[in-house]
Amino acid sequence: MAGSKEIRTKIKSVQNTRKITKAMEMVAASKMRKAQDRMRRARPYGDKIRNITAHLAHANPEYRHPFLVKREGAKGVGVLLVTSDKGLCGGLNTNVLRLLSGRVKEWQDEGRAVQFTALGNKGFAFLQRFGGKVVSHLTQLGDTPHLDKLVGPVRAMIDDYVNGEVGVVYIAYTRFINTMKQEPVMEQLLPLPAGRLQEDDRAAGGGWDYLYEPDPKTVLDQLLRRYLEAIVYQALAENIASEQSARMVAMKAASDNASNVIDQLTLIYNKSRQAAITKELSEIVGGAAAV
């Protein structure tokens, strides 16, 4: 059995660790609420620009934008990978990276080349170890995502799609379900699935008529690019909310485990101390009997 001094040192060390994890849990809880509010505030903008884009796209059946048309013959695949910059958030990044690895293996078995845009330090480091072709990346995103910083890396992937280097683009991130549940997902970004541009009742009724300046092609191109940026921003906001929730849960579990370890070490310390006292008493009694 370890000595009393060694056990006291272990208890002190675990107590210090518990203080750190408890502080990180409270910080993550505060950031989680802000991240959830930010995520919810971004949704109305995404819904509005989606409606406008759907109206314009269906109002001009004679012109089909390249973002809406399925590519034939192009074998390349592009992936926007959204991860966190920091760890200590449970299996958040591991789950989405495992999902990505499985899909990449399927594409490679089909003979399709894959290239990546990494948003987040963990994903960028993984792709470097993985040996993936990274065409653009953005790290140190912070707790508050900024759309102007996302435009450059996202545009690099969109330009590759327009130039025909890739025939389909996916986005992989962690969707926020609730505080206790986050789900890794991979969604098709380009060409835009039909389900993303659903007409509402007014558009379906044919009540929309537009005058374009300078022309429908330019207007649709700009709107669709803004819509794609809004999708990526929303995915990043969901991922940040998931990160803070996962970190809060992970740090709470770490704090609870530290408390259990302290209880076990305290029990061992008390037993060791009682054994030492019993031994001393036995020696005293034995000495007195001998006298």
C-alpha cells in the first residue's frame, strides 16, 4: 500500500485538476448559451435568402444556373470540413472525422479524386496527417464566426466546381440537436439539391414576376453564392454550438470522475492511516507487556 504522504500528494493533484475542469465547464456553459443564440439568429437570414433564391430560380425556367445542374462526367469530389480549433470536447471531432474517412474511402475505391477545404485547426491537422489535398483552409475561427473570413476559403472550392475540377461538393460538420446530443452529418452543397430550394405557396402559384438589372444570370449567380456562404456560416455556427455543449458535458464528466477518484483515494488514505495507528498501538502494548 502506498504511503500516507504519497496518497496525500495524489489527492492534492486530483483536487487541482478538478478545479480546472470545473472552471472549464462553467466557461463552456456560458459560451454555449451565446453560441446557441448566435446559431438561432442566423437561421432567419438563411431562410429568407433561400426563399428569394428559390423564387428567382423558378421564375426563369429558361436559364439553369450551373449550381443547380448535376454534372456529368466530372469525377472529382470537394469536401468542406468543419471542425473545432481546440480539443477537450469529447468525441465531437472524432465522430465527424470518422464519418469523413469512411466516405473518402468509398470515393477512392470508385476512382474519384477528393480535395478538401478545412475550417478549423483539428480538421486541418487531420488532413495533413491523412495526406489529403487541401486547396484552402481557415483556422483560429474563435467563438464568433465572421462571414468575411469564410468567403475566401469557400470561394476557392466554389471556383474549382465552376471550373469543372470537381463535380460535387459536400460539407461535413456537427449538427446541434440539443445540449446532450450532437450529430455528425455530411450534406451535399453543390449542385444544390432540389430540397434546398423549395418554393412556397406564392412562388408555386406563379405570382412572382421580376425585372433584372443587369441580367438574370448575374443576379442569380450573386444570390446563389451568398446562399452558399450562408449555408457554410450556419454549419459553422452549428458546429461551434455543438463544440461548447460537448466541452461542457466532457468537463462535467471529468469533474465527476475527479470527485470519485478523490473519494477513493481518501478511503485508501484513511485505511492506511488506521493501519499505521493500529501498528503503533500494537507495538506500545507489546512493549508494555514485555516490561
